[in-house]
Amino acid sequence: MADALKNADVEVKISMFGEAADSACRTLGLEADDGKGLTIYFWDKPWTGGDDIRLPLSEAGVVIRLRKAAKGDVDDLTVKLRPCVPDALPADWQASRDGKDWEFKIEEDWTGRNRAWAASLKVEDDFDRPTTEDGDGDGDSRRPRLTRDQQELLASVEITDDDLDDLVPLGPVQAIKWKPSRRDLIHPLTAEFWSVGPDLRLLELSLRAHPAEASSAQDLLERTLLDLGLQPPSPQTSKTRSVLTALARAHLEV
């Protein structure tokens, strides 16, 4: 297990919001027609606690996400545990591995100065859009179509089958994903622009590096953005948490 974690990738992430996200897209030359279109849904059980939006799955470090691809590409359904304790995972899920139409990854997420281990199990298939509160969707199910392995991963953090019965599908999020070529960066860059209605727009820039190279890769990415006149907010905010909160607020106002 120690060797598996020692060699696990680090994913470095930087997010920008609103006008800053729009400006970054223009500066980096990210054109919508050049990217891959995605429609994204999440599941949680949102409720209001005073002035706060509560998201029990997210607060427990669990994300269930469906990405519907445009232009006939394959869809994927992912269960992610973040933060997680890799040593506490089931024995069969303590190292990255893959198979036909599925991939399991353990990696460390770096968002600004925050560090967290993440484990994710992605399954590729043709998935229906979930049926949301307004009746939108391809099928009649509001529940994610999880595999047995994904259910096992959730059970390792005490998310049982009964807990899944009350989940609410949240979405859609409209997204565009690019793999821009940057000669000023050593590691390949990924860019994702997400929009939730007219009020939330964000751009996440990310790259993956070996642990020994992660600090220098993060520094180089930050310096490159500053050299381009782009100033990411500090402290950094989680892309997924920001979007889930916006989706939950819209759901609870219905």
C-alpha cells in the first residue's frame, strides 16, 4: 500500500469564477466549438439548515456524478470519496487499477494549499439522464445506476443501499472540456468550463504530476497564469462544492 500511494498521481487544480472565468477562457484561447461538450448531474439529499445549504453526501466526502457526453461519445458514472483514508478502503480498492469500461484511481488533490486524498471508481456505459424535479430526464428513475463495485465502495464509508433511496438528482450542469497545448507548462493541461444557469460560471484548470514533481508543477501553473494577467482567487474554492450548493439552492426553491 505504501508503494501504491508513493506512486499515486497528484492532481493540481485552480478554479476561477464569473467574469474571471470568462476572461481566462479568452486569454487561453478556449473556444466552445473546439471543446468536448458534457451535461453533468450529481446526486445528494439537500436541505436547509438555518441560512446554510446542507448536502449530507458531500459533507460525508462522497460525490456521485454522471457525465453525459455530446456527439455520441461514451457516458460515465463516477463514485468519488474525497477526502478519503486509502488504508481504510476495502482491500481490493487500495491501489489504482482498471478493467473493461471501468477505472479506479487513488490520487491526491491539491486545490491551492489544500491537500486531500481521493478515490474514484468510474464506469463507462450509455446512461439515461436522471428524472429531475421538473420531470426532465430520459427514464423514470431518480436513482443512480451504480454497479456492485461502486456500491461496495460506498458501503466502505457507511453509505448503504437504503441511503441511496432518498437521493435527489441535481442538474444539469453544462460543461465544455479542453486539452489545450501549452508550451509554457511541462505537464498536460486540462480545462473545464462549467455553467449553472445564468448565475454561476467557473473554469477549472488542472494537471497531473508525479508526487516528486507536484510542487514545481503547481508553482509553474500559478506563475504562468500570473504572467498572462490572470489572478485566481485565494483561498481556492472547490468547484464541485460550489456547483452542488448552487444546484441544491435551485432545487430547494422549486
